[in-house]
Amino acid sequence: MLKFREWLFSRVVIVGLLIIVQVAMLAVVVLRLSRYFAIFYGIFMLLSVLMTLVVINKEENPSYKLAWIIPIMAFPLFGGFFYLMFGNPRLSRRLSERLGKVHNRFAELVPPSRSACARAAELGEGLRNQSEYITRMGFPPFARTETTYLSPGEEKYKAMLKVLESAKRYIFLEYFIIEEGRMWDSILEILERKVKEGVEVRVLYDGFGCLLTLPDDYFRTLREKGIQCIEFNPLIPVLTMFMNNRDHRKILVVDGHTGFMGGINLADEYINAKVKHGHWKDAAVMLRGDAVWSLATMFLTMWDSISDEEISDPERYRPLPEELPGGFNGIVQPYADSPLDRDLVGEMVYLNIINRAQRYLYICTPYLIVDNETLTALLLAAKSGVDVRIITPHIGDKWYVHLLTRACYPQLVRGGVKIYEYTPGFIHSKTFVSDDEVATVGTINLDYRSLYLHFECGLWMAHSSCISAVRDDFLETLRVCEQVTLDSPFLKLNGFERLLRAVLRIFAPLM
């Protein structure tokens, strides 16, 4: 009874009810005007046609546009309204300008290094062009950064505890999900101790990602402990476009010289301390060197964009020269993606790797809900003789997303792409590796939300020692995977399941 009472008065229920009330009020207004139904229906139909023309002429993915055109035309009374609320993947002009100014301010702190650019120019045409694209997007190359691949999540957990203990100046944490439990509690204990030692600690978590994992106003709890904390885009009982845009990044920076990024959140299932969907397989990279400054500026950009106080002296967060390793360790480029602009950096990095693969391309992804561009690129690579292999989960975390992922299998398998499911449970890694030369590890899923709506990040690597580790981990993971064939039982659907899958595929860009 106590649990039910807590649930009934929880933020989720209260906010959900208030949003339902807003929708109901809109419906009442429409019904009250029902006596003028013909007139208003005609007006709304005209508006829906106009809205459809607007959607068609937007510079968006065709699949995303089609997924919205159908409900707009099928439900003219509400379709256009919901598109305005949830369909526009771009932020408001005011917010975009604010975030853009902050981004430009911090981008000036990470100018391209001549020596690193010279090293990148020596990579060969294919890799050089990939590096040049990421550089033009505002994320320059670095040549003096050691990288360590960490998988599964237990490996990152052990490494990050050790690095956190070593912090002397500051700690930045930016995560989509933080959940109280073994993992976060042990991290928090270190953070509290470091604050008492005079270390500056900043924590940024996503309001929706932590909706069910942290108490209301948890940021106040952390502030009382001396930890500076901000909740990104908290859930509020108001219909708004910005609620669609989430901070899906996972970044840890310590003293500017060591950083972590990848798919691993700060919750117990990520280190298999709690079983949620079978064994949880994930991946991250630890960086030590000059590229960590790029991670620090990503964090500071986000913090400064949503904080009431401007960070007046970001230079104080630069790493000390004596803390950085020397020597060439391959080219690494941390990059970020956001709904601020029309540059789909995450997807372009993926497409560059797919299109330039010559011998093999190995991909891990929890969701395989690809748009036409990515689907075409994968099929072209496979039909051109590239050994294309993709690992996805055998146990899904969301039934409808898992159904959509499997809906993509037949066309890919027929085209020569080899697909495997991770039979022990759920694979949450987002990794690409190709030809022993290039790899990327990050937070970006192969679905529309990651590619179009969320703030994301990744690490592109060329000729780095970490690349062989990504490759070897993929091949080792294959040992416990089941290859998907056209005769796989879960691809044999009954009539209702085929209809459901067909409907879900139409609306896949909205999920």
C-alpha cells in the first residue's frame, strides 16, 4: 500500500496526469465546437494540408517526414498540433541561438593542432577525408592520446574508480542515467570525499533518463553535499518540443588529462550487479592525453548552456603539461552531435566508415532501426565484397524496438549482411570497427532518436592501439552469439504480428 501511495504521488504520475489534462482540454474545445464541425473540420483539414507541405519541404530524412505526414493527414484535428509539439527535431530559435553562442565560445578553446593535423594528413586518402569531415564539424584531431578499450561495464567501473580516487583539481560527470545502487553509491562516496579535499565536482544528468532512477530534485541533495549539479531538461507538466531532446551523453573527465566515454551509464545493470535483461554487454574508452580537453569543453558547453551562471574562466580546467603523455598514439577525435543544426555528425561518421570499408566492417548496436541511407550503405558494402557483421541483442529492453530491430533483418540478410544476436542477454555497445584501421565508440545508437533528436558523443580513432581491442572484443563476442538466417524462428510471424511490424516500421522514426 505504501509503495502504491508513493507511486500515486510520484513525479511521473503527477506530470503524466497534468499532460493528459492538457490534451483533454484541447479535445473538449474541439468537441464544444462540434456544432460548427463542418467549418472547423474544413479549416483544420486545410491547416493539415499546409502542415504537410511544410513537412515535405523540410530538409529532413524522408522516412521521418513520412512518419509524420500519415498522422497529420489521418487526424487533421490533432496531427498538426502534435507535430508542432513533438515532430520538429530542431530546437526553438532562442534556445538554438543560446546554445550556439556557448558552443562557439568553447570551440575557440580547442583550435586544431598543426602537428596533429599533419599526422592526420598522413593517414591516407580515405581516413584523411574522414578526419577532415570531423574537423570541419568543430572537433579537431589529437595525436598524443592513449586509449584503452573497456568492455564490459565492469571494466570501466574498476578503471573509473581508480581515476576518481586520483583527482586533484576537478571531476566532471555527464550521464543520461544515474541510479542509486552499488555503482553510483560507491562513486558518490568518492565524490563526497574529494569535495572535502577541495576538488571541484560537477554532475549533470538528464531529467528524463533519471525520471525513474533518482528522487525528485536529486540535484539539491548533491548540492547539499558540496557537489555542483544540474538536471538537464527536467520533465515538466507542459507540452513542449524541447522535451523530445535529451542529453544522451556519457562523459567523465578528471583533471583534464583522463576521460571516459561510451555507452555505459551509472546504474547497476551496466556492471551486471543487477540482472535486467540477461547479461549486459557494453563498451567504453578511457582516454589519457590531449584529446581529453575536447571532452572537457563538451561538458562545459552543455553546462554553460543550461546553467544560470556563466563559467568565467574555462582555461583553469586545462590539463597541466606534465600530466600529458608524449609520443604519437594514433589519431583520435572526440566528436559531439546535437539537434542544434542540420549536420548529422553521428550518422555521417558512421556512413563514412561504412562507405570506405574495404575488407571488413564489424558493428555492435542495441537497436537496428536504420534509415534508408544507412540501409543502402550497408547493403552496398556487403554486395561489394566487404565482410559486414552486426551484433544486436537477443533479449530486448523494449519489445516494440526489438520487434523493429528484427524487422530490418530479412532485407539485410538477403543482401549479404551477417547479423548475430547476443544470446546471453542485452548488448548496449555502440561500436564500429573496420579494416584494422578505424573505429568509433560512443553513445550513438542506430535509431532515429540518437541520430536526430538527442545530444550525443563519440570517439573516432585511426591507427590507434585501441582499434585491435575493439576488433578482438567483437570476434570474442561472436562466440556466444547466434547467427540470424531467414529460417530463424523469430522471423516467422503470424498475420497479426506481420501487420503490427508493418505499422511499427512506418512509425519507426518517431520511436
